[in-house]
Amino acid sequence: MVLLAGDPPTRAQRVQAALTAAGEDAILTGVDALTCHGLRAAGLDGPVHVLMPPRRHSRLVDGVFFERSHTLPVPQLRSGFPVAPLARATVDTCRRATSAEHVRALLSEAIRHGRVSPAALRVELVRTGTRGTALPHRILAEIDDGASALITGWARRLLVKAGLPAPRWRSPVSGPAGGYLATPDAWWEEANLAWEITSYSFDPSPVQVNAALAAANRLAAAGILVIHTPPTQLRDEPARVVELLRDAYRRSLTEPGPAVPAAA
């Protein structure tokens, strides 16, 4: 590809030249792919990053990083270019970032504005190998911790708004025979009412989901009314959650199940 004009090439022209030089099946990733997806945290500093089939060799030349990959994603057409899906483009950008602040900004924007789940990002981190993934893994764990604290804050403020008595938070509950049942997020012993926020994450894993379902089934089998609330409903429909909890609490007081003491 030859540039006939005297001006320096634009970023788009550099991207097109890189894809042409990489040959058939090349895919744009990195900061340019994120920009094509509409994310702005990446900026356009650094080389154009292109993925190629494994039969070719990785190399950095003339402002372009040609990387061979055994896990080429299915490209998406963005701005006229074959572009890696957002999760892969985010991970590829994070693997080459050196600043924790930059990685945090990239992951946060992909999750909040790009609607990419943390689980999808973890899958890509594992799929692309270990090189450069330690920092993104650590930042993702920090984001999960922040989400847990945020959800807990929503739940506590919502119960104040509902005017309900303070529950026991994360208190172990035993069955009538004394065996451990579960540790619900909130527990009203006087009403035999348990409140489960489906997961302390916006993106629960299958293991977390199965464990939560098993715990809820044990509580229900012991005659305890269990209310399930996804974190997104706390955020988007707090008034509806308040109404549901108030009704459940009143109903549990008037129609109590068997006495279930809190575990010591």
C-alpha cells in the first residue's frame, strides 16, 4: 500500500496498511479496535496491533505490532475494518499496558459502557495465555470487590427506606434439628424471612449460581420464606424491591413457619 499524498498518514490509513501487510485473515485489535467499538479510555497511543494466523511470525515494525495467535477470534466489521470482539480487544490492550490506572480504566469502561461481563474478560485472559495477564487479573478482582461493596450499600440503604426492622446480615441459619442450612444475605429471625441478593456480583459464575440455589432450597425446605433479588433490580427497581420486602415481612409475621434459630 503506497501513500501518494505528502502529508503523514492518518491513523485509519496506518490501520489499513497494517491489515494489508498482515495479509488474509488478519484482525485489528488493541487500542484501534477499542476505538472502533466506541470506547475512549484506550486513546490512540502506541503501535497498531494486528492479530495474524499462527503460521506467521510476531514482530514489531514501523509502528505496527504483528502478533500471531492460535486463538484468533471471529472478527466483527467496525468502521470498515475486521475487528476483534470487544472482550478480546480489551484484553489485548490490557496485556500491553504498563499502568494499573490505565488497565483499570480500560476494564471499567468495557464493563460499564461496553456491557462486557467480567466473566467474558476472564475467559479471554485465560484463552490468550499468561503473558501480560497478571495485572488485568488483579484489577478485575479489585473491580469485583468494589461491586460487592456497592451492592451491599444499595441493600442496606434500601432496607432503611423500607422501614423494616434491621435484619441479621450474613448470619448463619440452622434448621429445627440444629443442622446448618445457609447464610443468607439478610435474615429476620422473628419472621422466618431470608433475603438473598442472587450473587454479590453482577456476573455470577455457574459455581456461585449452583451454590446459591442449593442454599435457598435448604432454607425453603425448612419452611423459611426466601426472597431473591438480583443486584441489577436493586439498582434499577428499588421501589419494587421495597414493596416486595414489606409484603413478605408482613406475611411472614402473620403466617409464620416453624421456628428456626440462628446458628451460634
